[in-house]
Amino acid sequence: MIRILKANEVEKDWFSGRVFGETNQTVQAVIGDVVQNGDAALKKYGQMFDVSAPESLLIPESELKAAAEKLHKEHPETYDAICYSHDLAMKFALCQKNSFDDFEVELVPGMFTGQKTIPVQKAGVYVPAGRFPLVSTVIMTVTPAQAAGVKEIVLCTPPRVHPDDKAQAEKTGTGVPGKPFIGGKPYADEGIMAAAYICGVKKCYACGGSQAIAAMAYGTESIPAVDVIVGPGNKFVAAAKKQVYGQVGIDMVAGPTEVFIIADESANPSWVAADLLAQAEHDVVAQPVLATTSIEFANKVSEQIEEQLKTLPTAQTARASIDNCGRIIIVDSLEQAAEFANKKAPEHLELAMEEGENRDKIASLVTNYGSLFVGHYSAEVFGDYAAGLNHTLPTSGSARYTGGLSVRVFLKTVTTLRTSKDTEGMINSANAAGALGDAEGLAAHARAARIRL
């Protein structure tokens, strides 16, 4: 059962970021192996960790197309939902891109300074396919890269046994965790492949884990090196992204999911319980949190959680998350709830409050969150799937200093300088640069400035 506690009972370290085990040495060895041995290392780790270790890694575009056509025929609602989500995500990402203006301005006479926003050339996206193959992550990672104008997008996702190889896999007792089918055709989760085709991906590789991150960072015989890597993953993927940062850019190092709900007495207990469980089912260490001033409302939400768990297919995971990481905090005021939210800096922040001045006030007070969901009808899961927002968001307190994955990750803001001979700006900057060069003892700097006078 979810823990209910008063505001003064919240431990100080609860507001700190959460760390889950060190994997650095293992991941460092994998990265080094991939750098040294390329595709051979990828195949070796595929045989160690995956259900399939295909002979080649690039999934033919015809396979992606076939998966999309199959999805359209057998599950048209899912197909249409992917298209709808992609369309909204593209509209939102293009709005983001259009907010970054190029400009040139004359700061002083004769000195023109400016900025340009330029997309990276190649982007790598990682799409997990563990217990829950994240079809929506294809949309969330690929679409902003497309909107940014990235020319080449590389997608890596864990391999699956190809339909043509399934009979042989069953015959030999392979194609299962611990006993991969070796040497077959490259294939992946069909939902992920279908989404990749719908979103316009041309290069999709059957390669997962930290070895896929290493491959996209440094390049192998099959997988090209990219400029930026984005997308969620397990602790090994997260550790690999952290280690290759600098060689490539990354979106963030994401941890287990979180939701923080601030609710007043106008909120529906069953809706709030459903939102908490929606995060809890992701992971046994997901963190679902509610802050409210009403102990009566808190008890109703707790009862609803227990009731909904009875019929939830993912109850085992959700139960562990609710019991071990979930909590309901009874605050003295909603302003205190906003203060707690800012200290916690959650991935998702919901204001389950009636429209009006009070909700507007709380919305103005909160500043640290990945995404903010305002009002009873703004379900967090809309942001996960189909509202234009990106669902790859900062966790473990990192919302204090960064936002989520957006078109910005795929764009570089670079600066320009253009000056004219013997103008006021050129002369004054040369004199100032010369003086500062002297002050720092950098004589060549000073000379390079004054030589133009």
C-alpha cells in the first residue's frame, strides 16, 4: 500500500537525485571492445545478451515497410495512432525550430555580430525493446531530428528472431534469453519497425544495449558514427551514453520515471490513482507521488490504487513501485506542495486542480519539471503518446537545470562576426583586445589585434 506521510516527515535525502548501481566498468569494457573490434564485438555481445544475433545488422527498408503494412492491416487503430502522434510531434517540433531565429546586429559602428542555427549532420536514436517495446519512443526521438533538418538518422534497437528463422529457432531451442538464435536475418520488434517506417527512418539496425551506443558514437563497419545520440534505455545504455558524451552529444542520462501530482479537493481520486499507476507500471523503482492538503482525499486515492491494482495486467511491477517508492504527502498548503515540487524537480508534474486563480497561482510558482500538465483533463499519458510534447524528459532532479528532448538537441547555435576596416567598432575592439592580451601575458594575441590598426 502507498505510504501516506505528513510534510514534516519527508526525509531530506528524498529530494536528492537517485542513483542505481554502478555499471561503469562493464560498460567501459564494452565500449573499448566495440572501438577496437567493430562489428565483431557487436555480434559477440549480441550472442551474450540478446535473443538473436543476426549475421548482418542493417534491417532492409523492405522489412520496415512490410511491418508497417502488416500493422495497418491487422491493427489499424494502432497504425492511425502512430500517424496522429507523429503529425502532432512534427507540428510541435517545427514550432520549436521556428523559435530559434538567425540574426545579425551592428553592436557598434562597423562591427556586426550574429548567430545561426544549424542542424547536426547525423543523429543516432536508441529505442528500447525489453519488457515493453517502446513504439512511441520512435516518434519522440526521430521526429524532432527530422524537424531540425538532420540529413541522416540512424536507429538502433535490440534484435528479434526473423519470421523466416523462427522454425529453426524452435527446433534448436534458441531465440530465447540466454540462448540466442545465431546467424539469422536482421529483424526487430515489429511495432518499432512499423513506427520507424511511418516516421521515415531509412537506416534501422538490429543492435541493442551499450554496444549499440558505442557503435553510434565511434562507428563500425556497418553502423556509421553520428554527432548526437538520443533515447532512453536501461542502466547499461544510460551509463554508455554518459561515457561517450564528448565524443558525441547526448540528450540526457535518464533514470526511472517519476510523476508528482499536486491535487486539490476538486480532483477525482480514481483519475489521480490511475495517473500514479500509469507511472508505477513502468518499473519497480518508478516514483509516483501525490501532494495534497486533504487526508480524506489521500485515503480515497490510496483505496482507488488498491482497487485498480486488482485488474491491472502489470500489477506486479506497479505494486512494487507503489509500495517501495510511492508516497502521498499531506502538505499544509498547495504553496508548500509547489515548494516541494521545485525541490524534487520531477520528470512529470501534474496540477490536478480546478481552473481558476488558485491553479494559476500554483502554476506560476512551479519552475522545476520536465513537463507540466495543467488541469484535470491534461493527462500525463497524453504527453507520453499523442499531444505533440516529447516524452523523453529529465529525471532524478535534473529538471533543475535542463528540459526534455526537443528539436534543440539536434541544432547548433553558432556565432558570427563581420567587421569593416577603420570603423569605430573595429578600432575599439582591436585596442581592447590588445590591452587584454597584454594583461594575460599573451603577446601573440595582442599583436594579432594591433596588427590590424
